[in-house]
Amino acid sequence: MHRDTIKLSTGACRLVAHRGLSGLETENTCAAFLAAGLRGYWGIETDVHPSPDGRFVCSHDRDLRRVSGGVSFDVRAHASSETRAVPLLDPDGATRRSDLRVPLFEDYLAICRKYGRVPVVELKDGPFDLRTVRRVAGLVREAGLLDRAVFIAFDWGDCLRARRACPDNEVMHLVGGGGPVRPLAEHSRHRIGADYHHSLVVPELVAGFHAAGLRVNAWIVDTLADAARVLAAGADLVTTDILEEA
């Protein structure tokens, strides 16, 4: 893990802390969310999974094996209280810490609210049905953050359902480095922005989205060289594990 963030000036572009400040703290934990909240990040991103008890938990992987030190545990097959009982690894990847647990979605939202950060909520491993998307949005509304929240998803259908559930919110479609991307006309029709792997973020793509009144986020940008390239391309947002505004 890094000892500190890498500083740069981003101008009008805004930085989003990926799974919290995951370059310094264990990803998708309150420690990572707090680290981002205490620094100057515009937004804090997390991944949301439903639990069978009707709650939502923040975890990138459905199975906690990678962050728990080999303990196989499916967060979608267990009640949230059971999920939260699994200790996670310290950022060094070698030691389990009793204070590092999978947060409830409400824990994440409370930190975003306390520090004035924009919640960037990934509907993870969809598809999510419309009722479930509305439940996620309802928790964001209860936290007083719906006026600023951004919803993202790899599943295009989840993006459409987020647009239906939250007609006034920013919704962005996640696309990996291998693509493929959807036609700009579809993005424009449904008012869905681009949340693309940084290798896809080039000036021509950004110009097209901007002409449609939509924003572009580049992920995951962890080097100054990649940051310089996507900033020059005109990216509006940059999601990062370790970069920080100087």
C-alpha cells in the first residue's frame, strides 16, 4: 500500500475516491470512506450488494475471500449481521483487523453526508430489479443525499432502471477497457453519461458526450501520466485509488 496520496492539480475535473481512499485503507470499509471524507475528494464511490435480510452492504466482490485473507463468504447469501462479523485484512494484506468490517450502505451514506461528499453508488453485479433500485435510492433519500448522488452500473438495464427510479439524478454507464461501448445516441436518449476505463477516454469521445450534455468519468486513474492524458481529453471526473488534488 502507499504511504501517502499522489498529489496533482486537476483544474475543473473532480476526483472520486475509488471504494473510498483504497490506496491507503482497506477498500470499501469505513476507514477508507473516512480517509476520503477527511481529504478533498469531490465524491466517494462504493459497490452495493443486497443481503437476503433486506439490507445492503458495501463490497466490491460478492465473495469476501480476497479482502478477508481467504475466508470464502458470499455476501448475497448471508444476513448483513453475518457479513459484518467477518474481519477484513489490514491494507498491508497480511493481518486481519477486528475493526475492519463490511459496512452497511447506511454507514457509507452517513460518512458522505458528514463530510459533504457526493455518493457515487455502483449497483454491483446486476441486474437489479426496479424495486431494488428504488430501495437503494430510498436510503440515499433518507440520508438527505439524493439531490447530489450519482448512480453507476456495468449492466445497461440497471442504468435504465436507475434513470427511471431517479429521473433527476446523474446516471453513468460503466465500461471496461475492452468495451464495447454503446452508441452515443442511446446515452443521449436516456441521459446516461460515460463511466469508462481510462484507456477509452479520448478527446473525440469526450467531445461527443459533452455535445449531448453528458459528463465523462475516467477510471481507475492511479498514475500522473494517465491523469495527464484523461485531463487533456477533457474528462469531467476521475476515479482513483490514490491521486489527490494538490
